[in-house]
Amino acid sequence: MADVDISKLSFLVIDDEPFMLKLVTRLLEEFGAKTILSAENGAEGLEVLKASHGNIDLVICDLEMPTMNGFDFVRNLRPSPDILNPQVPVLI
């Protein structure tokens, strides 16, 4: 298995519950992540991805959220011409 330098990866965490958002962010930080962005729902997550110019390596997304849930987030992400890396891995 290849060694991965997690400090060089960028993450987007999407969750509507502040506690879970903070928990996942803290865990990523403890593993050595330096770049962690966040969003409170799928619609906001799409905007963050657009603004990141393709620099997100992994999205960690809640499934059930208001405004746009995890399934709708992925459905909107994959065909999006506005996002430079629409095939970014998404962990739900």
C-alpha cells in the first residue's frame, strides 16, 4: 500500500450538523490534514467546489441534509460544467 501524505490533500466536509462538521474536521486535522473546507448542505458544497478551482481531493458528505441532500449533491456534481473536477471522490 502506498504512503499518502494527507497534509498535501484538500478536503471538503459537508454536514448540516455543527457537531459532526467539527468532529470530522478535527479528525482530519489529527490525521495531518491542512486544507479543510466546509459547507452546511449540498448546494453550498457545490459553490465551495466551484470556488476551489478543482483543488479538492476528497469530499466527505452527510446523506440527509436540508436544501440539498447527499444524493442530490452527487447528482448535481457529476454533470456540472462549472466544476473543474466533477469526478472528485465523494464519501457519503
